Amino acid sequence: MGQSHNETSGLRNSPNRILAIIVGVIIAAAILVTVFSSTKSVVQLDPGTPKGTVQVYLEAVFAGNNDKAAKFLAPESGCKVADLDRTYVMKNARVDFVKSEIVGDTAQVWVTVNIPTGGPFETFMTEDHTLRLIRFNGSWFLTGVPWPLYNCAVIPQ
């Protein structure tokens, strides 16, 4: 005897059900990855180290607290709070430490900045920056023109 109409249609729908289950699993996995990557906690570094100084400086910059960030700029760098006031930082950019090196009273901290492009697939524009520091009276200060600054101008008072 042949199969009934209900048995035949159930067999034809089987590949669609399998596809629906696979798509559901992929969507659930993507949601989990998004939740876990966005809730990753930030490790607080020792502010008495070059990396910790860079971290506190950049946290202040991202929070828009330029007065606090400027306290980490070396006086001889030529950069002031007014320079930070003129800069723009995407609040949802992510900064990752690559490495750091200390030689005597100088240090370098290499970071990678990942800036979302706004596309539908979470693509990022990546920039690499080197921040230079000097130790003065036991504390570390950023020298030169540290990211996110690109120039520091002398403004007449």
C-alpha cells in the first residue's frame, strides 16, 4: 500500500524543519557570543605602571573627563586640557593593550584601537598607536602627542 497524504507531507517538511532548527541554533549562538563579548569585564591595572597610567588616561578621555585626563599629560608634552576638549573619540571604540616596555624612566605602551564602522556585521576599523611615557617623581606621564590627540596647538591666552 502507498503512504497516506499526511505521511507524505510530513516527509517533505522534514528538510524545512531541519533547516529551521539549524538557523535557530546559529541565531542562539550569535546572541550568546554578543552577550558574553559585551559583558567582558575590564581588568583594572595598577595606575603606578605605564599600562595603568594609559588605562586611567583613556578611561577619563572616553568618559569625557578631560580635566582628569590632562593630569596624566607631561608638562613638556605641550598638550593641555584644551587640546583634549577639541578631540573626538567614539564612545564605543575598544582599546586593547598589545605590549609595554620600560627602559629606565621612559616607557612605551602599544595599543590597538578598534572603532566600529556601523555596518551590519560588526566590522571594525583598526588603528595601532604607541603612547610614550616618562617617570617623574615616581609617577608616569604621557609625553609627545598621545592618542586620541593628533596635534597640540598653542592657543593664545
